[in-house]
Amino acid sequence: MSDESEVGIVLANAPRLERAFGPKLAALITLIGLYFARRRPGLLGLLASFLFVAALALQAWIKLRG
């Protein structure tokens, strides 16, 4: 599957996500989906993905605790 079709699928599902989860959470889910639709090969891509997920987890943890 090419990058363009994966991005198209993510963007096509954005309105359904907004109806299901609300605008803020839908935007976050859509951005995460777009990020992971463009896969980066190699160790650098794996490290970037790990750091991205860790940053999101840290932000969610801070928001839930605060």
C-alpha cells in the first residue's frame, strides 16, 4: 500500500473520529495516524517513533495528574 492511499484512509476517517470522540481527541488521533502512515525505514525511524510515543504518553500523564 502506498503512502498516499494510507494518508487518504486516515483523512477519510477523520469526520467519523470527530463524531465519535469530539474535535480535540479526533485531531490528536488523526495526527498520530498521519505520523505513522509515513513509515521511516531503519533505526532512526524506530527511535523517532519511540520518542514520539513517549512524548505523547508523558503529556497524557501530566494532564491526568494535574
